[in-house]
Amino acid sequence: MATVIILIILYSLSRLIKTRNLPLVTIAVNSGSIGRNNMATGNKSKNARRLKSMHDYLHTKVEEAEAVRESDRSANGKMELQTLKKQKLALKDKLKG
């Protein structure tokens, strides 16, 4: 279910990116223990670190979009901001998973 939601978000974001000529960012999400520590070493898996860095990237993009949204109140700006926030939340949920 979460994979389907992420794919829908990615599809809508890719359409938005194509209309605005923005760089496309993809998110690879695996099922399983993403955010859990490795019991032997206490280190997070490579995939968990990748998701965390993607979450940090989206956090920065959301802040930028919110700053732009203060001056640009168009529907496209709102849709872009909502899409970024949904992606960020999906990654956060997957990390806690």
C-alpha cells in the first residue's frame, strides 16, 4: 500500500517537474527493516542512511518551497509544496517503520 502511494506521488511530481523543467529526483524504497539498527554493530543499514539523506534533502526543498509560497500563491506552488511534504512524510514513516 505504501509503495503504491509513493509511486503515485512520484508520478505526480514527475509531471510537475516536466512542466517546470526541474531536475527529477527518484526515491528507491525497499520493504523490510529500513530504519532499524544492525544488532551486531549498532549502525544503520545503507538503505536507511540513503532514506535519511533523501529526507534531509526534501526537508530543505520544503523550506525553499514554503519561502517561495509566501510570495507566489498560485495553485502550482501549492501543489508542489503539498507533493514535497507528502514525499517527506512518506520517507519519515518508512524510516520509523
